[in-house]
Amino acid sequence: MALQAGIVGLPNVGKSTLFNAVSNSAKAQASNYRFCTIDPNVGLVDVPDARLNKLAELVVPNRIVPTQIEIVDIAGLVRGASKGEGLGNKFLGNIREVDAIIHVVRCFEDENVLREEGAINPVGDKEIIDTELQLKDLDSVEKKIQKTEKQLKIDPKLKAELEVLVRCKNHLEQGKSIRSLDLDKEEKTAIADLCLLTDKPVLYVANVDEPSMHTGNKFSDALKEAIKDEKAEMIIMNNNIEAQIAEMESADDKQLFMEEYKMTEPALDRLIHSAYRLLNLYTYFTAGVQEVRAWTIHEGWKAPQAASVIHTDFEKGFIKAEVIGYDDFIQYGSEAAAREVGKLRIEGKEYIVKDGDVMHFRFNV
């Protein structure tokens, strides 16, 4: 399963520059124009995981296959998008399809980069996008309320669903996003078909100037304060620096460049890891001579569900899973050695997969 995250933000905040940096399969045109990116660009980027390389050093496979994250670069949003301004409806439709939102916020001053909203104001920029998403969600909720009220006359069981919808409506009218409403799993079924924009988890990227890339600045500080009560992640980075790192083909050149800027890792790695935390995603591994591979699952998934990401037949015909904890595999150096000391476990259908498990599935279809 590939996580899909959509990069959003006002025009000229650094969205396409960030996309160019993270994508290893597609390059967006980054330019100083309002709607430079009209159709969403989609790129796949490998998820960095040092554990995968350590396993490969021990197994020496024919190939190494990391898991990937799908990044969608969506056209810049403008005030009034919920009413169709700019590319409003098209833009909002693209957001509806992603798992998480990467919200890029401008936290730098540069008179050479156009800005229609006046002085740099990251909190105000954030609120513009929040408002447009909330208004679009309010429209969706109100339409479903009207539909549900009519159906309620025939099916009284819909009363509970209507109550949830009314709560959502009131929340949105107060200028609040649905993700802050704390609906439980059962209540969320009432709005599941709406794919509400403000119910999606958000990772904020404070795009700062070069001198502020390690410390942040007054603009990123203001953004951090504004989102402190949200269930969100935030990272500080300089998108131009990241784009330069991504363009380098030589690992040695990248290392020298990062050392010059006192970087221990690309900020893009932190961005991807933050997205995984935001969505409660885990990684498990399969390790053999043919390949060492990483697989993405949701936290709490049981063994048959985890097997399904390899192939649906693995879940349908699941018999058992052979499991070695990552630390045990590294300590003993191989599957055979781990088996000898009793560190290979046989787990059944109720086993909840842990992050880093090295697994082999037995199945019969």
C-alpha cells in the first residue's frame, strides 16, 4: 500500500520546489506564476529506512526494494476556491483523494518571489486554506443533512447519523476542522462517504530562508504556536536547499553538501518519517536471497492483513507467519541463526505485527 500525500498551499510558497525535491520519477515546473501546476503532478519517492540496508548487508540479496510514498503536487489554492475561484473545485477534488495533506507555508521574505496577500503572514496564510477547506466541507455536510432528513422519515435508524452530521455542521460553522472534533470510529461512519477535506491529517512544512533552516525564525515560530493544539506534525526546512540535494547523483557530493550546511540528513527524510507517524504507519520486512523488501501497513494490523499487501491470496489462504524481530535478526545475523536460538516465532491469525518485524508467510489457496 502506497501512502498518498498531497502538497498544498497558497501560490508561490514553494510547493513545486518541494515536489521536485522529493519526487524521483516526475518533475514539476517550478516557476513564479500563479497556476504553474495545473494538473496534479504525481511522483513516487523511496521511503528512507536504514534498517532495510542493514538487513541487506546480512542477507546479500539480488535486489533491495524500499517501500514508497506517492506525492501529489496540487495547484495553488486561492481565496474563494470553495466557491470555484481559480482552480477551486478541481483543486479541492484532488485533495479529496489523498491520505494526508502536506501544507507548505511561506516563512521567508524575498521581494523577488511574488505574493498577492501582502506582508509575510504564515498564520494568515494557513487560515485562508483552512477556511476554504472548511467551507467546502460545510457544503458537503449540509447536502447530506438534507438527504438524511428525508430518509429519516422512512428509516428512523438514521437519527444517530443525522446527529453526527449536525455536530459536524456546527463545528465547521465555528471555523474548526473536523479532525479536531474527535469523532469515534462508529461516528466516523456517518461521514466516511464524504471524504471530508478537514478530516485528513496535516503535516505543516515551514519553508524558511537559508539562515533559519536549523533554528527557524519568527514566522515559523508563529506557525508553530498557531498549530499547537492541532493533531499535526510540523517540520522546518529550506525547500531550495532540499531541491539542490535531490539533484545530486553522487552520494559523496550529497554528503559534502550536507556537511557544508551542517545537516545530518536531508529534511526530506524527516518529512517522510513525519508523514508515517501522522498516519500511524508501520514497516515490516521480507528478507531472502531474491530480495530484501520493505512493506507498509497500518499500526494494529494482524498478520493476515499484513500479508495482503504482498498479495490478496496471502490473506485468503493464510496459514501462519514466521516472525523474527528486527533487533534479533541483526544480533544473530541470519534467519537460520535466529531459528537455532529460538528467536524465530510461529504466529497465527491474531498476531499483531510490530514495526520492524522480519516475516515469512505460509499460505494455501
